[in-house]
Amino acid sequence: MYKRCVFAFLVLCHVVVISAQSNCVTPVKDIIDIARTAEQLAVTFYSNGYKNAAQLGLTGSNLAYIAAALEEEQLHESYWASLGGVSMASTFSFPNGSKTFHDLTTFIETQQEIEGYFDSAYLAAVKELSIQNQSSAAQVAAQVAIIEGEHRVLGRVIGNLIPADDRAFSPVLVSSVADAVTVLKNSGYLSPTAGNSYSYSKSNVTEQGVKYLAPTAVPCPTSS
């Protein structure tokens, strides 16, 4: 009787753990759709920053950083599209509207928030894709997360924020990839209105020196 009770308890615990885990596991297709949507938001943000570089005072190396980020975000968007990702929204808003692209401090504050959310979503994706036995996709999500983190640091360089590398561990600020959509909406990025409406358009901006234009990983050698 005791053994049967212990077994029943262990089974119950296992079911509870799986159930709790599944509540925070976004289906693979949804992850890809959300990733493509996020990258379209990123392209839209950096495109408008690049177009308004003169008003933002972006020149020299700082402008090159923005151009490189724009190219990289477009490559990310194209990658998720190649996997069948469907954008959930292609017209966006920004918490501070047009001021975002006319005031450098506002531009950098927005950039820091966006990249912070992207870091979190991609790190959540690494875990959720791994749980669903999608190790290759999880690795790509990690590769993208690293680049989003680089964008965040370079934004801090542009904004003269010291130290530029201010985190020992990148925090995961969303409970799941799906939760990132709610976070972005609540923060004012998915509510376009007259005067605060910015539509995604594929960018052709390139920056010399950007490397690894597609996910690259050395394969595990096969045994002979």
C-alpha cells in the first residue's frame, strides 16, 4: 500500500511539473512567427533611426553601428521568414512617437528597451525550443540573442552610458516567448495610431564588415 501511494504521489508530481512547464512553452511555429514579427519591429526602428540620422546627430562610427544593426536585423527577419514565419503585425508604434527619431536620448532609451525585450525573448526561446527537441533552432535563437545583446551595448556606447557592458548575466524578463507579445503591446509598440504609425519595409542598407550573414556552426564530426 505504501509503495502504491508513493508511486501515485510521484506520478502526480510529474503531471503537475509537466503541466506547469507546458504553460510556459510556446509552440515552435508560434516562436518562429513571433521572432519574425519582432525582427520587423527592429528593422522598422533602425530604418527610421538611420533615415533620421542627421536629426539624431548620428555620424561616423555611431552611424555605422546603426547601419550594421539594421542590416543584421534584416538578416534575422529574412531567416525566420525562410522557416515559414508569418508576421503577426507589420505596422508598429513607439512609446514616444515621432520624438523617438528626433531626440537621441529618446532614441537610445527606446533602443535599450527593445533590445532588452528581444534578448529576453530569444533566451526564453532557447529553453522552449530545447524542451521541444528543436536543438538546432535553439542554437540559432542563442546566436541571435548574442547579436541583440551586442546592439544593446553599442546603443549604450552611442548614448555615452558607462559602463557600456553593464550586465554580468543577461536577464530573462519574460515568462515565455509568447509573453513577449503582451510585454511589447503593453509597452506601446503594437498600437499604431495617426501620427504614431510606422510600417515595416525591407531594408537594403548594408555596412561593410558585417560577417556571418547566415547561421554558422561547425557540425559534430561523424565517426568513421
